[in-house]
Amino acid sequence: MVSHARPAVAVDLVILTLLDGALSVLLVRRGEPPFEGKLALPGGFLRVGDGVEDQGEDLDAAAARELEEETGLGVEDVLLEQFSTFGRPGRDPRMRVLSVAYYALVRSDLAKRVRAGGDAAETCWIPVAELREGVLAFDHEDILQVALARMREKVDTSSLAFSLVPETFTIPELRAVYSAVKGEPQDPGNFRRRVTRLIEDGVLEKAPGVRRTASKPAALYRFRSSG
Amino acid sequence: MVSHARPAVAVDLVILTLLDGALSVLLVRRGEPPFEGKLALPGGFLRVGDGVEDQGEDLDAAAARELEEETGLGVEDVLLEQFSTFGRPGRDPRMRVLSVAYYALVRSDLAKRVRAGGDAAETCWIPVAELREGVLAFDHEDILQVALARMREKVDTSSLAFSLVPETFTIPELRAVYSAVKGEPQDPGNFRRRVTRLIEDGVLEKAPGVRRTASKPAALYRFRSSG
DNA sequence: TCAAAAGTGTTCTGCTTACACCCATGA
DNA sequence: TCATGGGTGTAAGCAGAACACTTTTGA
């Protein structure tokens, strides 16, 4: 068998949550070159072991490890899903690097507890709408945009949205998620009817209690993962 | 910067076409261990250059190169799209290998011209419905299934289906593509109405001539890629 | 008592589904 | 002339868009 030059392989995370109605991404400020001082997606290199006896960790495991390191959150609380791999030559000036990209959807109640400054690096939530071109390191702007595009595709046809609301949530809270992901307001009446159908279909169920809001309290619902 | 052990990176292709109404995948018989004699998806290692000055080829370029080597077809005639990356430790017993997977959709008229036996290896089209568990090497069964699932998701919301019919095609031919991808027959009347809407929306247009069939000749249409 | 936001109702429109049926052609 | 399969018609029902309206609360 021929020997081949090998690329370095990283796993990068697009960690998203909803803060004050704005879809926000977790970014770290780079403390070293290249792109020193710029914001970047959290990530790290895949552990490969010696490659023969020990072939190292799975891609999903690497993503889960990075997520834990960066946020303290485990996969049981977060939707973590691979969406694409980026490998353009030159995307990292130091060497050939492939990034296997994952998005992680964090419930807003957990997002608030994320320790700001996990790995000694400066960590912050930034609303994606506020990001200007050129502020992200590497090709991370591309990676983020692909993640957002994929979410827009899937939000209507998967249970993705329920990963961005607390375990029990109100219809307006869920509506805020759809509005943020799709980038356009959702009609309250029509949205309510859609949710009603989800309840009839057994996807959602009513949860006890109500949520106190600035005005009229809203009923609570929860996602029925089982049965 | 720390030095990391690196995985080998391959690009594997799920090359699909429609032969006699059956969705079929191009497979090669392996001539060497591991999995000698088993069928496998065509693929090859990513060219990385020296990794510093020359960082090698893009992922898409590697996929296009493999496609050309295996089928003689170029990207201008084929829809080639990355869909996932597979990296489970142990998926290749020799060493840690990541496979960046692409699907390639080939028009049936071109598929018939694919030289059977490209790289001296035995190459053949196999209907995916006829594949039994355990006949594919590595985790290629998984890769194929993920490709098919992705196609089923996208066939209704993208122009993917037009990559599987000849440049000018009849409505029944297009219907056969949808039936094969979705795995269930499509109602002729309803399907025709859907196509009619696509024509009204300017996605398709009538093409000159008719296709002679076993019975009544069918009108021809083509995809309007531009304007 | 007023504004804000939860929650309800209504109408129109268009797509989907299911299925019956007509028609042109090759054998 | 008959079977095949291309092509047309129709009616029921559901889903989405738009929007007016009522209700309940905090300030």
C-alpha cells in the first residue's frame, strides 16, 4: 500500500441558541496566530491515536468533547449533528486542515449558564445578524452560513426547533425560534394552529403550569420524545 | 503548535443512475485485502501535496477526479455533491481513515456509456433494491443508505431529479425517477399536474419532438437552467 | 384603563389525494 | 380491436396566508 501525505483534521462547532429573540452563535477570540484577535468557531483537532492499534475517537465523540470543553454541556442536553466538511486548500495558512463541521443547538435556559471563558479564551454569544463580513477567522463565515442554511431547510421538517426552547415552553416561545431561524416573523394565529396539529398528532403535549410574562400568562407545552 | 497524529482521508462516491426504472449504484469489486472480492463504492485518497507550500486539491476536485477516473464523465454532465463524512474508528482495519462522501447523479443515457471496468477493476451497476446486507466492504452500506436518505429528503425541494433524466425527457420518465427515489409509485395524473406547474413557473419548458414508446408517443420537456 | 401579548375565529385560496375516464398508438 | 400507457377531469379535504377580533394580564 502506498503511503499518502495526510491532512490535519479538526472538528469545528457552530453552537447556536436563542438569546432575547436573536439567534446567536458561540465564538471564541483567538489568542494566537493565525488570525490572532479575530473571532472563530470553537473547535479542535480529532484524536487519532496511533492510527493502527488505537484508531482514536469517533467524529461524533470529538464533537461532543469539544462541546463539553467549551460550554460544560453534555450531548444529552444538546442537539449535535454533523452537517458538512470543509477542506479548501489554503483555508488554514499553516498546513492542510480539514474541518468536519457540526452544529449544536442549545436551549436558551442552558445557554445562559454557559461559563463565559471556558478554555481561558474569551468566549461570547454573538447574534448572527450582527456579524459583519471579515470578522471571523479562516473560512468560518462560510461554515456558519452553511449551518444556518441547513437549519432553515430542516426547521419545518424535523424536531430541530424543540432543541432551542426550554423543556417546557410556550407557543410564543416556540414561535420566536421559528421566526429567528427563518428570518421572518410568523403569524401568531397560523402558528398556533400548526402547534395545535402537533398536539393532535401526539408530537407535543400540554405541560402543567403557566409561564408568567409581561402580559397574559401563556400555557406550557413539552415535546413528547417517547410515545 | 503541537503536532497531531493524522488520519488518512479518502473521498468516496455514491454514483447513482436509473436503469430500467431501478435506482442503481456503481460498485467496484475489490481486488485486494481488506474485503478482497467484495463490492465497494469507488473512491480514493485525497491529494494533500506537501501540506505547506502545496496544500493539494480541493475536496470537490478530488471527487470530480474520482468520478472521471471511474466513469469517464465530467462534472458538467453530473450532479456531484458532498453529503457526509464517515470516520468511525475501525471502519478500515488497516488504519484510521476518514471518508468524505459524495453522491453523483448520472443521466441514464450517459450511464449506459460508462465503460464497465474503468481502472482495470471490475465495475458494475447494481440496483440498490437488490443489495443484501453484508455484500459491501467497509461501512459502505451505511454510506449508501445515508446518501439515499438524503436524496429522498431533497428530491421534492430541489432540482436533483433532473440530473437523473436525459436532457430532454418525458413526463413519465421523470415520474419514474421520483418513483424510484421515493420508493413508491407516483400517481400519473397528479404528477402531470405538478410538472405543469413547473412549466408555468418557468422551471421546465417544452422541447421539440416526441419520444416514441411502446404505446402513445410522449411529449418532451427540458430543464431551464438559465432564465 | 391602557397597552401588550395570549389566544380564537373566519375566509379565501391553492395544493394534495384519490380515482374515474378519454384517447392515440403499436401490435 | 385490444392492451398499453399517455393524457384529462373532477370532487373532497386539508393546509397556508391574511387578518379581524376577544381576553387576560401587568403597569
